[in-house]
Amino acid sequence: MKVISILNQKGGVGKTTTTVNLSSYLAKMGKRVLLVDMDPQGNATTGIGIDKSELENSIYNLILDDVAIKKIIINRKENLDVLPAKIDLAGAEIELVGKISRETRLKKKLDEIKNEYDVVLIDCPPSLGLLTLNALTASNDIIIPIQCEFYALEGLSQLLNTINLIKKELNPELNIAKILLTMYDKRLKLSEEVSNEIRTYFKEKVFENVIPRNIKLTEAPSYGKTIDEYDMNSNGAKAYYEIAKEVINSGII
Ligand code: ADP
Ligand code: MG
């Protein structure tokens, strides 16, 4: 089982969109996938079509109450399960501070199900707090979505520093697997400039395919659908399909 965090402390760069749609395509390609929603906003949970108000337990109860992981996991479709989040998870950030092994709680829980999935994708919150630390301690790999816009590189060095710190202190195996360029607009010179800059710096770490700006990707979650369910012929769908193929072909999973 490979555990991959979708990480960037910036909000609105496409973490949740990537987690949901990559999960869906990898499941379609036959991988057994667990999507973990680590963001108190619960956007991945809602976006994939789970009604948060109906949840008896969520990831909060896994991390802080020791509720069994299998009692919380929801099957969404063939090969795709979800560990859902809701707003109570925001409290965990503070409640974890005084707890023993506060950074390794998610890892311990995921270890219990390591024979049941090929890949776990974790949708990280837009911060570098204890929830993100739990995600990174549990992960083998990181995928960093970067939005092709003016402030794309801002905050990136802080992110890389944090990753290095976690490697040193908590998880020596942690590896940046890939950078994903999102919301690429081929009409804008800026998109190309950002893309060139990122590729010059990160080289083969950058996915060859980019995710274009595509309205269908924005619409799909409001119907609780993944992009392949909502409009499989859209440019957004085709792009995430290609990214899923790259994930498999590059040997990340
Ligand atoms: P994050 O999880 O990093 O905060 P989201 O995945 O929630 O980012 O994306 C932020 C917003 O941008 C959402 O409204 C989402 O629907 C939209 N969005 C994400 N990717 C694209 C895209 N490629 N094209 C158009 N809109 C997108
Ligand atoms: Mg998000």
C-alpha cells in the first residue's frame, strides 16, 4: 500500500479536485483506493457525494476517540472507499497538541488496513499544522499541485523546508513524487511562464500532462460526482485520466 499526500499549504490550488478525481480514475484502472479527507472543510467528502450530516463517525473519531477505522470507512463505488471528514476535525488540530504520539496517530490507523488497499490518497488541509503532520508522517509520497498563476511560487520554499524537516524528524522515507500544474490556461502567457519556471526547477518531477482550467471540474462536486461520472469527455476528465496513467506508469504505485 502506497500512501500519497496531496499537499500545498495554499488554499484553492486544486488539492481537493485532484484527490477526488485521481482517486476515481485509479479505482477505475483497478487499483484499490482509499481517499482520506484530512481537511476540516470536508470538501472532498461532500464533493464525492457523501452527506456529512448523515455521518455517525468521521476521521476525527478515528484520530481522537479510537473508533475502529472500518466503522468509519464508506464504500463509494467499486475499488473506491472514503474516510470522511467534517468540521469537528478543526478541533483536532488543538486537541492533539497535548496527546501522546500526536503526529503518528493516522499512520498507526492506516497500518491496520495496509493489506486492503493499493493506494491511499490524503487530501491535506491548507495549513502546515498537526493534521498535515499526521498526513505526512503516514505518507510515502507527496504530490504537490501548483496553480499556474502569478503567486504560484510564493510559499513554495516554506513548503519544501517543512517537508525536509519532517523527513529529518518523523519520516525519513518521505518523498516528493510529483508536482502537478493545475488550472493551466493555454491562452495565458503567464501559465506557460509558470510552467516553464517550475519545470526548470523540478525537472522530471513535474507531471508531463497539466490540468487545464475547466468549468466542468468546478461543477462536478456540486452534484457529488467525480469528473468521469459528470462529464467523461471534458478536458478536465481527459487530463485527470492522463495523470492517473502517469502515476501508474511512473511507478509511484
Ligand atoms: P484546494 O483543495 O487546494 O483548496 P480545490 O480543489 O478545492 O483547491 O479548488 C479550488 C476551486 O477551484 C474549487 O472551486 C474548484 O472547483 C476549482 N478548480 C479546481 N481545479 C480547477 C480546474 N482545473 N479548472 C477550473 N476550476 C478548478
Ligand atoms: Mg481542499
